[in-house]
Amino acid sequence: INLPAHTVVIKGTEVYNPDKGGFTDLSMLDVMQIFGRAGRPQYGTSGEAVLITTQKSLPRYLALLTDQMPIESCFI
């Protein structure tokens, strides 16, 4: 389902993982997938994404969002 939005809020980054029998942090892939719903070009010119997490998890998410390696690809 295509559900674009101007603003996306992730309120809390811990989700229950039945395999581990407890709570784990959202993966960066999940965060980027959710943030990708904010500000789709065909629906608006800008978008906002808000991540609400614990003080303990904040450095991890900041590093993952700001210290990314460039992705390169090519067709042969």
C-alpha cells in the first residue's frame, strides 16, 4: 500500500522480538523504510521525519543516519 505522508514520526525504537524473547532496537533498514514515506516528490516538495528514542540508543541512530558510506552500482 502506498501511504505517503508529509511528516513521519517513529515514537520509540524498541520492538518485541519473539526469537530473542525480549525487546530489540529497530534496524536501520526499518528506520530508513519508514522515513522514506515522508515527502514523496509526486505529493509534495518536502517532508519531515522524527525519531523519538532513548538516550542510550541515540548515538547509534545518529551514527547510522549521518555516517553512511556511498552506494555505487553499475550495469555491465
